[in-house]
Amino acid sequence: MATQALAVTGTGSTAAATKKQIGAELSMPAGGPWTIHHIWGQVVKITTIPDEGTGGILHVQSVTGDIAPDPAPGKYPLIGTPLSESANSGISSVPLNLWPVNWEASGKAAIALSYTGLLAITTAPILAAGIIFGDSRPEIRPLTFCDSVSNSFASAIEQTVGTITLAEKATRIVGILADLNKGDAVTGAEPIMATIRLDSADIKLPPSQYPCNRAFNANDGTPVGHPSVAQSQFIPVDIPVMGGARIEIFATTTQSVTANADVSVYLAYE
């Protein structure tokens, strides 16, 4: 069975050291057992109040008790961004926290993902998190062949990024890198993160939501400075394909923006 992924979005707490679940519980597909091999998370600020950073703990909890071994205490890093020294805060990028794990989950197992911010914040941040799984752990392979598509859009409704036609020699997709960028005019108070999904009329692909490589905190519209750039990383996957298959790629952002969000997706295959 091909690599699959589930994601949730939600808001955190304003109080320090307060755990809050991100969105609804994740329910594993029927069948299984499933090997959960990666977890991920991102956190963004939605205001530019000075001296307030983000970041803390991504909690993973087996709700139904049918994940082995039980991930408890289940506390993983969810790195955010440091404080800004002025309300004139420029847009800043947030890295993807992507961690390899090793759990076996039965079909219909329920998993809760939660966030504990280490410091108090005036306005609750936005969170995205998820799990990546399959019937086995994908082998990390060289990126022998790679193709990409990109698109720019403002709406938070799912948008088409483009279609990649794989080479006739293609047998499997081995890596995915989705990048969210803000390369257009800046508007204040528009934090944004995004997920992507793959579909195809040529082959059967399981429903999956993969994270983008970076997200963006809000700025105040009169920014000072230049954002740092998050580290790039391919997510290892194992998705069997047939040569010449057309892979349709879609993206969904957490909110609409005044100027376009820019999404690029790279598929590595062999």
C-alpha cells in the first residue's frame, strides 16, 4: 500500500504550558496494521505584538490504545519562531518540524495531536500537524528524477497547483517537497500555512495531506527586515506508479490572502 498522510489544523492556547488538542482526532484507515513513520507540525503567530515568540511541544496520544508501542509520554519538539523586538515586524518563515518515528497502528486507531506553548501569548497561534504512514517504512532513496509544478493563488479554497506527467520509466515516487512562499505584495495580519494532496486519473492514490516546507507568521503591513529561510527537506515516501502516469497536485491554505500565496511541489521518482 502506498504511503499515506493525515493532517489537522487548529489554534493553540494563549496560556503558557497549557496543552490543547489540534483539530479533531485522526482516524487510521480500515485494514492495517499501519506503520507510522513520521510526524510533523508547524506553528505560526497571527499578531505582531512584540516580545512574544512561539514554539513548544507536539504531543502524540493514542486515544484508543491500539498503537504499539504506546507513544506516551509522546512529547516531541515543535520549534516556532522567536519574539519580534518591534510591532514593525516583517514577515518571517516557520520551519517544518518533521520527525521520524516507529509505531504500529491498527485499522481505525484514533490519534490525538496537541500543542503546548512554552510561553504565554496574547493571541492564540495557528497550528498544523499530521502523521505519515503506510504498510512499511519507506527507504530513503537518491532523488534520481525530479519534476515540479507551481501556481499562485489568493483563495483558501483548494486550488490546482498543476499536473506532473511521470516519465515512462517511472516505477515509484520516492520523495515529496512542497514549498509555500510569499513572493508578492505584503499585507498585514495574514499568517499562512498550507498542505498539498496528490490525485490521479491513471492510478489509484490514497487520500493524503502532506505539509509544505515552510509557513509564515503575520506581519504588520509596515515590515522592517528580511525573513530567514527554512531548511529544505524532501519527505521520504513509497508510492508505486506506472510509467507515464499523470499526477494531479492540489493545495489548500489556512486562510485567504490579499496578494497571492505561491506553492511549488517537487516529486522525486525512480
